[in-house]
Amino acid sequence: MYQAPRGTSDILPEEQAYWRHVEQKAASVCQLYGYERIDTPVFEDSSLFTRSAGEYTDIVQREMYNFNDRGGNSLSLRPEGTPSVCRAYLEHGMHNLPQPVKLYYIASIFRYDRPQAGRYRQHYQFGCEAIGSDDPSLDAEVVDMAWQFYGSLGLKGLSFSLNSIGCRECRPGYLTALKGHYAKYADRLCRDCKVRLEKNPMRLLDCRQPSCQPIADSAPRSADHLCDQCEGHFNRLKRYLGLLKIPFKVNHRLVRGIDYYTRTVFEVVPEAGGSQSSLGGGGRYDDLIEELGGKPTPAVGFGLGIERIILNMKEQSIVVPPLAKPQVFIAHISEEAGEEVVMLASRLRQAGIGVMTAVGSRSLKAQLRQANTLGVRYTVIIGDQEVKTGTVILRNMTNAQQETVPLDQLQKMLK
């Protein structure tokens, strides 16, 4: 018997109310802040992601779904949303638009990783990108936007972890200090960190192996090695967040898992959660557009995991509005009446009235039981007598009261 591939899941009808609610709230918040929707292809040229994420990141080394198409082109399912948006920004000349260009997306993301609660190999993100300004007020706006989004869902007990990892001017000095610190403990590092020490030292701080925790805790802090511009940017951002009364904690070990980040990095975590409980994160990537072939263009954004958001909503017993569904059911008693049902249902639907109909030749009792299960407010009953007299029986499913009404008055009454 076939099953969904490991690390994927079916979003069943009973789950759709959560998904539509989250998507609607995301769109509403984006509208308030002036972000417009963009949808990009589910796969891109593989080099777009290897060039942006970094050759030695876990995404590139372990997690990307790569394949060659029939033309021999190397393609990858998108492991994140930002590079695709930046590619679209360049390809369609958005640098000619008033800056910053503000975009958002809700997209499927693919990573070959160990499945865990709220994170799948195919999962979904709500992301936004603000491209074209290095003003720290834009960083604050992005954080505020995420904060407002979570608040609109009713989520509580969240906080932001915040850090600054500097720029290409001041980061080399920090990396030298970081590598010097870790070199003293090289024989105690886990296997992955021994590779990171040579290939990607920033990711040393992100290791979760118990043996590496004391080394990371005592490591040099990026905030202590910032240039004047980066330090000023970070201080202004913290001031803005204070003015906005957004709770945050500076986490000197926060680096994110992608090489293109500069200056601001942040994550959103439940206060009671652990290291794997992040609901999303983001930061600034001032060099990425240039790395992809454009002019130097600062940018900032975030990606928030929808599965983990819904998981936390359920844990906090947040109830979402049910999806709209038809409130009228049409039952019939004979074959001739069944033909009338087909025509009546079509007329009502064209008038904007949602209708479900009985099919087959079940008894009226069975049809009423189905209507009750579906939760409709009214059932329309048609038999041979009703066909002859041009009437229907309208049954109120709440109190079981029913009356005979003219067929030509039914639509008006239901409206």
C-alpha cells in the first residue's frame, strides 16, 4: 500500500482551516506593511542555491534535492525562499522600482533532513524580503511584522533571539579570533565541528552536541568585534525594538545556518521551547544581490515555518474559524425527483447559495442522517408530489421544523 514519502505529510480537509487561517493572517499583515506577493518556481538552477547559501553549509552539503533534467541542466528543489526572490528581483529589473522593494511569499521548501516535530522534508514557509535599504529601521520593521503576525494568530509566550554577526569588513577579524579559540580544543570537537573549523567556522557556534557546548559558550562574541558601522546599526536596531516593546534577548551564539547573512540575525522561539523549537528566523543579507550578479543592494527578511506555527497554535489551544461550507442539502424520494434536484442545485449555486445533494437511491431517513452529519442548516426535500405541485419541503435541521414552500420562492427564502 502506497504511503506519503518519509518526511512529507498530507494536509487533510480537517486541517485546512488552520492553514487557510494562517495564510489569511499572513496576507493581511503584509498588506498593512506594504508587502506584495511573489511566487517563484519550485525548482531553480542548482548554482543559485550553492552560490548563495555557501558551499560548506549543511543545506548544500546534505539537504538539497538535486537532479538533472532531460536537457542536462542541474536543477534543485528550493531549499529556502530568499535566493529565488533575489533572482527574480534581478531578472525583472526591480532595482528600477522605488526602493526598498517589499515582497512576501508562502511557498513549499524542500530539505533532505531528519524529520522532526513540525519540520518535514517538504514543509512550508511564510517569508518576506525587503530589498534596497540598509536602514536599521527596516530590520525593526521586519521583526515587528513577524511579531504582529504571531500576535494576530493569538500565539503567546514568544521572544526573539537577536545577534549581529558583522559585515565583510569586520567579520574576518572575528573569524580569526573564533578559529583561534576553537583550535585550542580541536581534539575535543565532534566530527562535524572539526570540518566546520576548517570550512565554515561560524557554524561552530550552532552545534548542538553536548561535548561542544562549553567550548561554544566560552567562544569570542561577534558583537565584540563589530566595526563602527555595524555596531551603530546594531545599537539602533535594539533601540527601535525597545521603542516597539518587542521582547528580545541578545544571543551571542546565534549565527543562522546560511552564509549570506550579514549584521542582523534573529530567531523566534517559544519561551518554553528548546533548541529545536524555533518558529522561524531571518536577518540581513546585504551582499547577496551583488553575489548573484547585481549591484551592491542591502536587504533583510525572514522565513517562518507554517507547520511549527500550527503545532504551537494547537498546543496553546487556539481555535480557528471553520471554513465556509454549504448550508443547504437537497434530498429526493424518487428518480423523477432526482432529476429536479440536479436542476435546482445548479440554479441555487449560480445564485451563490452553497448546496450539497444526495446521490444514489438511499432512503429519505438515510439522506436526512447524512444532512445532519454534514452540519447543514436546511434540507430541501423533493418527492413526486412536490414535482407535480411545484413545491418543496424546507426542513430546519436545528429544530426539525419543516414547511412546504413554492419552488419559485425557495431561492429568495434561502438567501
